[in-house]
Amino acid sequence: MGCILKGGGGLYSRLVVGAVLLAAGSGSRIGHRPKCLLELGGVPLIRRQLIALSGAGVDEVVVVLGHHAELIEPLVQTFPVTLVRNPSPDDGQVSSQRLGLAALTGKLDAVIVALADQPLINAQDISALIGAWKQRAEGVAVVYPLADGERGNPVMFSAEVREQILQGQAQVGCRQWQAAHPEAVAPFVTDNRRYKVDIDTPEDLARFERETGHTLRWPVLVTDAG
């Protein structure tokens, strides 16, 4: 697969970055609906994430599908991404993450793991994370956003960490690697609350509308399916 963006990511052109976008969940806490298909301004959240990654100059993207794949795939297959289906998505997010990491094919310097249900993340946010990665201290292999004292997403880590995760046991993902190597993990401290916002429950939807003044809407195909 070719680069998802050529020309728009000049600031980070010397750093080859891959991304895994996780979209395999069942949405069990929100009526068993695909959260990533919620629309903000008429644009599904998963397409917003792909646009953000592209705008930040990410070179390669793998999208991991599982539950609701038949609804999600038509909305992302027009992007130059690799689609992977997790045959056992109920095994948890680590299983999807590992499938995505394994599907990256390029010679990468670093990897971003992103969630498909973050409505506010944009290209500038991805670029800021990449910038924090480039400025990390020696020995740091994982960088994550820390906003108002709370961890956010996406997370960025080295190609070496990717290899170590894939060589480890099946239940080991990025979070487990971080727990085992705290000395190699550093926060990207920011006041940008967009990194913290994702959608898991109806209460999250109501809070999002209350705090932002914007409404997330289900597309007709999901309403009909639900």
C-alpha cells in the first residue's frame, strides 16, 4: 500500500509513521451499535480519524474491523488503507491491536495506535503528538497525551516496541508493554482535552452535546440495523 498522504506532511517527512486504527468493538454499552459510524457534521467518526491521520502525514494505516465490519468497511475502503478483520473481536482490544501491528508492512520509525470513536481528534492533534514524539527524551519508547492529569489517545511508540509486542505473548499489547517498562514511557503533557474525549455510552453522547454544543447522530443504516 502506498503512502496515505504525499505532500501534506512535510513537517514530519523524515519520520516514517504507521498507524493502527481500532474499530472492531461491538458497542455493547451503546446498544450494540458501531460507535465509529456516529456522525459529526454528517461525517462518520472513522472517516474523521482517517482524514486526521492523512492530514498529519502518516505513511501507512491499518484499520482493524470486527463487529459491524459489513457496515463500516464500505465507508473506509475508498481510503488507501489496509483493512484487517479480527475473527474473534470479543477476545479484547489487545487482539485487534496485535493484528493491526502485524499487518503494517512498511519500514517504520514509529507507530500510532488510535481509536475510531474519538470525535474531536484532528490533523493538528496528530501532528502535535508526532512533534512530542520527536522531542522525547533519550530512552523513551512510548509517548501518550496527558490532559488535565488524565491519559488520552492516540498513543505513539517505536518500531522496536511494535516488534517486542508481536514477539510477546498473545495477551500483551501496548498497555501491557508500558506496565512492564515504565521507565521507557513518557507523557505528552497538554491542555488539549480532545485527546480525552471518546464515546462509550449514551451518557457520553449527552455529555458531548452538553459540553461542545454539537450533536453526534447515528446514520440511517445503523438506526435501521438497530
